[in-house]
Amino acid sequence: MFQHNIYGLFSMPTLETPRLILRRITMKDAPAVFEYSRDEEVARHVLWTAQRHISEAKDYCRYMMRRYKADEPSSWGIILKETNTLVGTIGFMSYSEDNNSVEVGYSLARPLWNGGYMTEALSRVIDYAFDAMEINRIEAQHELSNPASGRVMEKCGMTREGVLRQRLFNKGKYVDVALYAILRSDPRPGKKKAGRVY
């Protein structure tokens, strides 16, 4: 079981992968957050609606910064090294202390879809949660109408455990979701020495 330290369970340190940097979101990221969050296709399968004004992105950044300060489940900004631009988010949607488990969620700018970026980011977060936070179980879910997200989960070693019928009410309708999970004891595809943490 994770032992809380001076930084807290959700300290969200900067993580690195070959093409990405995962770091805390700041107010300076608001324009980049708005750039991808206003895309209707990006918002289609997540629980937030496409943003209409940059003030919404600023509100999101403030919200995330409050969660960092309170040591609550929160998200990293996904930074593309090539351009040093924030292109999405990935992080913890919920945490069960009794069960030592977390749920992860993510979103990514549409121009980067199908490039392996989210698989790269999710794999890094899984390694961090198991190796640094000592979490036992990581869950993720996706709407059945978004099978590409399920493929990302599978590539990261997550197992589809079933379908939860009409689990969520999203965009005016009830939707079925597929639940995936990976355990700390499960094999992780291509696990190598962890990338940098700083």
C-alpha cells in the first residue's frame, strides 16, 4: 500500500517518454487547451462538451491547479516534444483508497490520433502508478462507439472485463461502456526501464 509522503499521492511529477512530456497544467496552457477542446470530435466520447470560449479553458486550468494543491486525483498535460505544445491530457479520474485502485482517462488533439501518442502516454502513466504509487489496479472505460480507445488500452496490457450497459449519461443519452483494467501483477507489454521522472 502506498505510504503518503510530503508530496502526497497525487504529486503528479513530470514524466517523460520518447516523444512526450507529461507535466502539471498551468494557466499558460489555456490557449492550447482551448485549441483542442473546442473540437467537437475530440469532445464526442468524453464527459465534457466542446469548449466555446477560452474562458472555459482557463476555468479548467484553474480547476486542475486546485486539485494539485489539494492532492486530489488530477491530470497531466501531454506535451509534444517536437513542438513543446500541450496536445491533450491524461490522468486520474478517481481513486479508491480502500481498494488501492485508480481510474484513468485521457483526451488528445485530433491531428495526433492514430499516431501511437496516447498508447505511449498511457503506458507511462500505468508504469508510474504501479511502480511509484504502488497502486494495485488501474481501470479505464470507453464508450462502445469509440473502439479506438479500447485498442489503446489493449496495447498497454489492459484486459477488457465486460460491458456496463447505459452506465453513463453523455451528450443527452445513456451510453454503454466497456470496462478495462490491469493489475500490478499483470504483464506489461514492452516494459522497459522507466523514463525520467523529475
